[in-house]
Amino acid sequence: MAAAYARLAFLVSIALAGTGCARLSGQQAAQQALDLFVPQRLAGEPLLVLVHGGGWSSGDKAAYGVIARQLSGCGIAVANVDYPMGPRVRARDQARSVLAAIAWTQNRAAIYGYDGDRTSLMGHSAGAEIVSLAVLDPELARSRRSVRVSGVIAMAGLGYIPPQPEQLATLPAYLNRFYHAAFGPQVETWSRYDLTRFVRAGPPGWLVIRGRDDMIAPEEDSAALALALRQAGAAVDYVEQPDRDHDSIAQGMIFLGDDPVRSRVERFVTSR
């Protein structure tokens, strides 16, 4: 089956996954793809759009497929999406591509049975900055007109407030590399990506999560975003999970049967 939405052409096929969920795969010619995990017997359940990490310049949805499959087993439809890579594509256009994937998925809610009006976004690492930018950035307002977002889960995020030029010398080399891929070579313009300038009261609701032992995403990034949202009057929960680092905050959702992070995510999405 072929379909088009917002100038994006997705080729869609459907098969039954071994977990008891229907799995759809879509691929767009311009290096964008999604896997849509739809629970069988679906009747108005919420939709979660999952966005992977990778420093804005690597990674893909495959690494998060098990998380998507597990959440779909809990009565949540999950769209696990890819986006074009930096540095060829900057964070703002990555967020724009995610918005297009959301619109494509919501446009087919009646076909597959989930409730497109109950859509949450979840991003890990760089994906957390991308989903936050997609929801908040005024420059993306036109792309947001055709989507509805009721919740945002920002997990182990970095780059919510890009560093100032004088701060770069004190940062690890990998963070400098990530930030240049996301925000471009002109450090003086990075303030255009400062999410705390865009926060506002009202929906969507927010869940900001980080592992207390995270040595990759600075603690101040998540704390500053949560504080700015709270001060603006937005509904936000801020969680620092003990004994978790940058990777295990997500891996625990896969390997731990009673994982508190996964439980928190499930409650957040189903309550929207």
C-alpha cells in the first residue's frame, strides 16, 4: 500500500509480530522510516511516537524496537521513527521530520484503531531534544498545525540549552562534536535552539527523566528544562532515577521486569 502526507511518501506493509501485536513498517525515500506497533484488539488506545538518540548524527530506530514492542504489549500503539542525520541536517529539520511522521501516523488513526488525539512523544538522549524542539520551537509552528500532542517524555536529554562559546573549551570532545552536528558550525547562533526561551503554560504535559549516574547528558540540562517548564506554568514531572546512567535508563525498560521507569512511562502515556 502506498500513501502520501505532507510531501512524504511512505511505503507501508503489514505483518503480525510474534508478541501479539500488529507491526507495520513504513519507509520514506528521503531517509525517513517508521515502524508502527499496533496492539491487536485495539480500541482507542493512546499513541506514543518514539525517537532514538545518537548525538544527532548516528543511531536508528532498530535499537529501540524492543522498547516499542514491549510498550505495545501494554495497550499502547507505538510509532518508532527514524530521522535524517546531522551534520547534513540540523536539529530543527530533524524535529520537522518527526512532526511529519506524527502527522502521517495520526492521519491513519481511524484505519488502525488507536486514538490520534492521545499522542505522546518520547525521545532518548538527542531524541529528547528533538521531540522537545518539535513541540516548543516557534519556527516549527506551521509544521505543528496538523499534529496533536498531549504529552512529552524527555529521557536523558542533552542540548536543551546549547553551551555558550566560552563554555566549549570545558566540555568533553564528544559533546562538542554532537552540538556542532545538531546546531551548526557558528556557535554564536546556537542560542536560537535554547528551549527555555520557548516554554509556555498549558498542554502538553511533560515527563523529564534522567539517570542519576548519567555521565554523558549533563544534569543541568534536564534540571534547567524542568525548571523552565515549571516556572512557565506547564505541567511537568521531573524524575532522577537512582542507579541508572545514560544507557541503562533506557535499557532497564527492556531487561527489568518491574522497571520503575517503564512503569512511569506507561502511566504517563495512558493518562493523557
